[in-house]
Amino acid sequence: MILTPRNRTYFRKPFPRARGDYPAFFAQQSQKDCFEELDVEKCKVVAALDKHTCPICGKLDGTIIKMSDYEVGSTAPPFHPWCRCTTAPYFEDMEGIGERYARDVETGESFTVPKDMTYEQWKAIQDKKYGAGKVDTERKKVYNEVADKKQFEAYKKRLSDEVPKTFKDFQEFKYTNPEAYKDLTEHYRYKGRVPEATKEDFETYKAIKAIGIRGSIRVPALPSQHAYILEDKSSKRDPAHIMHRMFERNISADNVQNYIDNALFSVKQYKGTRRVFYSKEGVTVLTYTQDYDGIDWIAKTTWSKYDFEETVEKAIQEAIKHGK
Ligand SMILES: [Zn+2]
Ligand SMILES: [Zn+2]
């Protein structure tokens, strides 16, 4: 590929310079002057063959620039802030003669490769040696090191033993086990929401969620609270709904309270204005109220195990299976 002002896809105009980039701009500018003095007609982009090189520069490695199109920060490096690319004179009849340096992505040792080897070829060789995706993985480790370190510390603090022991192991895990890593991030968030949850609670939560219980599920259940059996004045249809249901279903006030006290898990619904407590014996739903002084939650409805839907039945079974 020849890089011209027409196909310079990355920066149509030289990009704004970051403070650290002035040396790179000056170096490339003097490189240009030097090539012109030597009557060089074309030059070639030379990216570093190591794990620090980004995909943009990697793709541009080996591309040819006519000196007439040479524009620092656009068709010629730097291609982006902190770009490490340089240029070298290009002569058709000299292709393949000489060597260039490359680094091993794992050991960091440098070695020489034929001069016309491109970044993509070097990458393919490294990936073959260490397994597919190796170069990308190692680059991510380098690029994200600062953020990953913060994340590692936060994860260790919240999840202790669940997190790989060392930072090195953590990064390796993060970039090579996407499924397991996703599970760890989910566990981290879950423990943020439910601080007292054990690993087993988290597994129970996932199993219940998978069954299709809707709302924000919590294992263990929310702390117990008193179920006031009062009229729900905000209900236009049936303010005494809870009393009707208790009567129809032969559920006592003690039962209503016991379903809460012995809940295996709870679920928040309606933007947190409903709390549903699920126990082996039955379910009690509380609703937020502003109708009574000093009382925030009243019982909304209840049903016993004889009226469990299939999903609730399954969810209860999952909780029991996980040792609840
Ligand atoms: Zn780059
Ligand atoms: Zn570069």
C-alpha cells in the first residue's frame, strides 16, 4: 500500500500535538529534510515490532510514502499521540536486503528479522509461537496496566480469594478467559449491591435469575421487617386487597410475617417500591407507603406455597439446592 493524502484514513490533517509529541514531530520533520537532501523519492513507514505497537501503526508498517506526499503527523508519522513510528528511505531494488529488529512478545528479547518483514508477519509468527491472540493480549496488558492495577486492588479488596493472586495472573486471566472474567465482574458488582453475599449466595442468585424471576434479586434476602397489615389507600381498586387474600387463602398474620422472616431471597420491583420476600412456605409482598406516620412499608399481598407458580417453585428449589 502506498500512503497518499487521499487514503490517509486516520488523520486528514495533522492531529493536535500532545506535549510529549514535539520531539517526534521535530524528528520526523528533520527526517523529511534529510531525505529530500539525499534525493530520496520514496520512504517506508517503520513501526516497532514489539508488544507496544498499536493496531493503527501495525497496519501502516511497511507502507510507502512518496516524498511529495510526505506530511508529518498525517501521511507520515507520528500517526497519533505518542506514536513511535519512524521512516526509512525506500528503494525497490534494495527490498529484502538487510535486517530489522524485533522483540519477542513474551520474553522481550530482541532479535533480527529480514528487513522486508512487516508488523503483520511478525505478529503472525509470534501468535503461532505462543498461541492465537498473544500479541493483542500482551499489548492490552501494557496499555491497560494502570487501570488494571486499580481494578485488581478494588477486586482483591471486595472479593479477596476469588481474584487471581498476583497482578500478572489477574491480567492474564482478564485477557485470556473472557467468560470467567465476565463472571468475576458480575460477582464484583453483585457484592457491591449485596455486601454480605457469599460466593454460594452469588451462585444462587445467578441460578434464580436464570429461571426468570424478574426484578432485582437479592440472596440473602433483605433484612426482615415488620409486615403491617393495613389498608393500601393508594389502591383505587381494592385497598383491602391483603385482607381479602389472607381470608381467601387462609393465611394468618403470623404466616405473612414468617414468609418475610424466613425468606430465602427477596426481589425489588417497581423501581424499588415493592419488596417481595420468598420463603419455602409462602410469599409476602410489601409496598412503600406515605399514608401512615412512621410506617414506610405495608403488606400488599401474600400467597402460600400451594399457590406457587412454576418459576417460583423452581427458584425455591434452586435456593434449597444451594444450601439455603
Ligand atoms: Zn500506534
Ligand atoms: Zn506509530
